[in-house]
Amino acid sequence: MANLSTSYLGLTLKNPLIAASSGITSKVKNLIELEKKGVSAIVLKSLFEEEIVTEMKDNFNKMGNQGFLYPETLDFYEHDTLEEESSVKYLELIREAKKNIEIPVIASINCVTAGQWTYFPKEIQNAGADALELNLFILPTDLKRSSQENEQVYFSIIEEVKKQVSIPIAVKTSYYFSNLLQMLTRISESGIQGLVMFNRFYSPDIDIEKLEITNGYVLSHPEDLSLTLRWIAVLAERVSCDLAATTGIHGSKELIKVLLAGANVGEIASVLYSQGFDSITKMLQELDSWMEVKSYASIDDFRGILSQANISSPAAYERVQFMKYFKGYKE
Ligand SMILES: Cc1cc2nc3c(=O)[nH]c(=O)nc-3n(C[C@H](O)[C@H](O)[C@H](O)COP(=O)(O)O)c2cc1C
């Protein structure tokens, strides 16, 4: 057996495969099963900022008036779709997880403002979470807000959360920035310990028979890896924080690729839904066999050897036009 251990957010992990945040990681029985199948850490289902703030219903009108809440959030309240005690249940989930599994438990909060919810990370830390993943995304659809204003929100949130906790913080981000590399580098320098690239978002689709808006593809496909792979490779060696790759890891091949590009770990969700939890064991066995064939004794022996900084033709990651390489493709 090769040594699959790696480090992420200052935690020593037995291998580089983490269960990403999803509905699956909201149930303790699943967490126990995921650990048995071999994942090295688990990111719990995100608690939404709106769910935390729900518990402050008394302050609701005041917050709305002060612009802390987005219209979508106000909508949530009006339709009363949130369980009143979600945040209490979330702390219970963390405590139960810590009681039942030995691998690190990473809590996750989805947030879009640096508003009143930011007291809550301390509760998460007190409940025993080993780290916190901040799931940050502001879809830039408000024409009145400048890019700088949108970007500043990320830093304000990180700053507020950092004041509350001493556990490591990872930021899970999107790729919707005009200068992605600069933004990710700035986030990495904001005192966090890891970047998780990239989140997968709910996307609308259209049913042309019913003329209705429907859900787009919820689960990813292995082809979706290419975006993650490029930016992990470009960012590795450029930032001092750790990198987690997510979106498109469906098998050992994709996991090996992101490690070669420089990721510390891969986070998986879709494959757990589409192929079940046995896919974890298979991926880890295949990673081990591949390392044996290549004579790598540990993950560090090959991690990042194909990052942009470590290859002789770094332009390979910057190529965006098909022109020269696919001239004549299936003509
Ligand atoms: C059904 C489902 C629910 C998810 N819920 C969350 C969530 O609550 N918080 C979060 O940060 N990511 C969530 N994700 C995104 C996953 O954590 C993961 O980053 C993304 O799906 C890309 O990985 P994959 O290609 O392995 O699916 C969810 C994904 C799926 C498929």
C-alpha cells in the first residue's frame, strides 16, 4: 500500500478524498457509511445564512430595512419555507457527527452578506467542527452594484468570520470573476487556509413542451473537470493556502489529475449520488494501484508536478482557442 496521506487546512488526512457538501452529508447515518467506505473528511451540508437569521425573526423588519437581506431572502421569510430551528439542528448535526465518526468534520455556511449571522461560526466551532467551509457566491445580476462592491463582500465576510473562530477556514468559490486569478489570489491572502474550486450551481433550464422553467443538470459529469483542472494548475505554487478541487471528479483518473495539477484534496458529490458510496473505495484502490505502477510512495511524490509553474510549457494551460490544435478536426 502506498502512503495516501495528505494535509489539508492543517489537518492530517488519511487520503486526498473528501465528501463534499450535499444533501448526503446532512445525515449522520450517511456520514458513518462515508467514513467506512474510506473518505478522509466530510463537509457537512451547508447551513444557509438565511436559516441562521431566521432565528432572529424579531429583528427581521429592521434588517430588511437596513439592507442586510436580499430580496430573495425576504421572499424566503414571506413564504415561511424555512424551519425555525435549522441552526440549532445544524449544531446538533456537528455534535452527532463528532460523536460517531473519527475523520475531520468540516462545517459549511452558504453566505452572501457580512450581516448579523456572523456570530454563528463561533457556535459551530464550539460544537466541535474541525474546520469551516464558507460557500460564497454572489451572482452579479444587480446592475447597480459595481464589481468592486460585489468583490468587497467576500472580504468583509471573511474578515467577520475570522474574528469569530480559530479553526481553519476554507472558501468555496465560483469562477464568475472578471479577473479570476487575481481575485482568488487576493482571497487566498485574506488569512484563510484553503480555496475550494469550484462550486457547482443550480442552473435553470427550459422545458420546450410545457414552456416552463425547469432544473438544469443537478449532477456533474467528468467532462466538467476541465475548468477546475485548469485553474487548480494555474493557481498551485502561486498561493500559499491549500487547494481543494471540486466539480467533475467521478473516478480515480480525475482525482489523480487534480493532484498532479497541485490540489491537496478532491471533494466529491455527484458520483456519490450516481454511483453510490462504493465509488469511494474503488477510487482509493485505483489511486493506490496507479501510485504503485508509477513508483510513487506518497502523494507528495507527485502532487503538483503538472501544475503550471512546474511544466516546461506553461502556455499549455493558457491555450483557449482551438485554431491550431484542432485544425481539420472531423472536417
Ligand atoms: C444535490 C447537491 C447538493 C449540494 N449542496 C451543496 C451545499 O449545500 N453546499 C455546497 O457548498 N455545495 C453543495 N453542492 C456542491 C457540491 O458540494 C460539489 O462542490 C459540486 O457538486 C461539485 O462536485 P461534483 O462534481 O463531485 O458534484 C451540492 C451538490 C449537489 C449535487
